[in-house]
Amino acid sequence: MNYSISIAWMRRADASIYNCSSKAGSTGHVARTKGWVRCGLALLIIVGGLAGFSTESRAATEPVIHLTATLISPNDVTLEWKDPSTHAAFHTVEYALNPMGPYIVLRFCLPGETKFTHPRLMPQTTFYYRIRPVCGPVSNSVDVTLPKDLSDATYAKRWSQPEDYSWAGPKTIPDPVPIAKRSIRDPATSDAAAPTDLKATLVPITVSAFQLTWTIHSSDEDGFILEKKDANNPQFTFAGLIPPKINAFGWALLPPIREASFRLRAFYYGTPSNLVSETTALPADWKNPPAKPAN
């Protein structure tokens, strides 16, 4: 299993992904993050594709997710799925240009999200899709709050300026004492294998960054997921993907967010769904346009 970590040193971050919908049909657009990420922050951990690990599952006894794909325009594909299990914390939406892969993660969807549209695709190309459940125990949560005497204007100004983020790279800090490691894939030991002692420490040389550290108790994680909730996201949502065996790295709040809660999940990928595919078309060859709404 080969992992490559890329720490992106960007001045401008503009990350957005596409639409997911719940069973009830309400569509929620993924929050767009726009901000100045100066010569150092943005710990974009890219593993096996676009923001995701693409390892093969070692769990083969879970119910299989049923996935369908529909070409809704010459270059837009809508996916819908049903998962008979209730154990997944997230579902990954993945695609490839070859049925054997490699697969790229498009989105980590919450359990209530069962629909995803992959838009603006290259014409006359076959896209292959699968869904994978993401399972595993979660840590305690920690709250991060910026100082009250930091004005909004000063926050925004300092955020737009270069800062030193050389300290923020993902790392493994040795355990001070031996710690028993347990399997997160075994129901009998999963809860005891959750990360513990998650701490967030503000870094004074930055305006809003903090160091996250935790204790690893798992022996067989595929990695860790950082989850966040704030004023824009009242429930914990996917924030970042971290390779296995890492137990420290840096993160930052973006203006105007001044406080947020974080937690960490040791995870593994469950049994993938059935594989589906759709072939995009040229607009002139499109034979199945969506029905026009009645006036």
C-alpha cells in the first residue's frame, strides 16, 4: 500500500464539490471554502487520488450497497444508492476511467445523503462508479475558540498575510508509554480502539491556526478522518483525511469563523457497492434530454 502526502502551500484556497441529496429529496450544496491561505497552511493531504485514500476493503461480510447511475444530460451523471447497513459514518463516492481503477474519491457523504451528481464531464467517455462505506470509532471532541480581543478586522487582515506554517505538517509523535493497539474492524474491540486525548492548542505565531494531537489505540486503521462542526455546519462533517499512524498536524479556522468543534475518527473502508458505468455524449448526439417543466 503506497501513500503519498502532498502539503499544498497555496495563497488562495477555493474548494468546492458537488451536490448531494437526502432520501427526502432536499438538495444541500457542499459549503464552499474561500480564503487566503498564506505561504503555509493548507494541509491538503492527497492520498491515492483527489483527497482520498483508495485502498481495497478488507471487510467482506457487510451487506453490499446497491448503486445506480443515470446520465441526466450529455455530460452529467447522477448516482443514487441504498445501504442496508447502519454502521457507516460516511460513504465515499468514487470514480475511475477503468473498471480496475485507480478510483478517485469525489466526496465523503453523510449517511443521510443518498444521491450525488457528477457534473460537466468530458464527452464520449465512460466513467465507472462505486460507493464505499467508511466505518470506525470516533474520539472525544474538542472546541477551538479564537481570543475575544481579536477583532474581526484584525482577524481578516492577518489571515491575508503570510505566516509560518512550517510546524503544521503531519507527523507521528512516539507514545510516552507502551499502548495496547486493538482492531477497529472487530466489534468486540472497536470502541476501545478509538483515538483518545484529542487536544487542540492555538499556535501564537499565527492568527487562527492550532496544533491537533491525539493518542492512537488502533492497529489496523486505513487512516483518520478529521470531522468539524461550526456555525455553517451544525453537525459534524468531513474536514480532512489523514494517513494511518499520524497523531499530530496543524489546522486553521478561516474568517469569519471564530469557533468550531473537532473530532477524529479511526476508519476503515467497508465492502464496496456494485460497480456501475455511464458513457457521456456530445450535445448533438444527446437522445434523452430531461423533460421540460410545464409552464
